[in-house]
Amino acid sequence: MPGRFGAWSTVHNRFRQWRDAGVFEALLEGAIAEAAGRGGVDMSLVSVDSTTVRAHHDAAGMRLEATVWDALEKAAVEAEGARQKGAARRNKTDTATSPLQAGPNGCASGGGASSA
């Protein structure tokens, strides 16, 4: 990133603030409105796929027995819970660290021989 943009953390924070405030969405909508005013919007160029729009499982003709569907939903909920537990465990910052165990020579560094 060019130095004139400042520290990467500042750029990242500003990006997040603008994203959360809807700046990018407003810019895109403004550009589309301007192009539409000039007659420059060609809807045949619009693409919608699964990365932008979610479809219900029935939309694709997928049919499952209720018991199978219930089992899949339960597994998804359990997987999400496990993922969140793992993330919470990794993100804990307020836990106290365990005291150091003394090594064979009685020092807390755990080293076996004296460094002197």
C-alpha cells in the first residue's frame, strides 16, 4: 500500500467505517442512477448468481424427507456451535495464565541445568 495512504490499520478502519455507514453502496447507487439518467444502463449485463443471492433449497428441486432435513439442520447448528466455541476459546484475553512450574533444579524457567 502506498505510504501516502497512511498506516494500514488506519486505512482498514476507515474502510470499515465507510462500509458500515453505507458509503460504498451509496456510491454504487449514485453511479447507476447517473448512468440510467444518460440512458447508459444495460440490464442485459446484470449477473445474479449464488454468490450474491441465496435460493431456498426447494428452488433447485431438492426434496428431502423430513427426518433427513431435521438431521441436517441439527448437524449444522451443532457445527456452528462448535465453531463459535473454538473462536471464543481462541479469542479469550481475560483469562489468567497458569503459574510457571518449577523445573528439576527448582527454578521456574524449567531448565534442567543452571546457567551459571
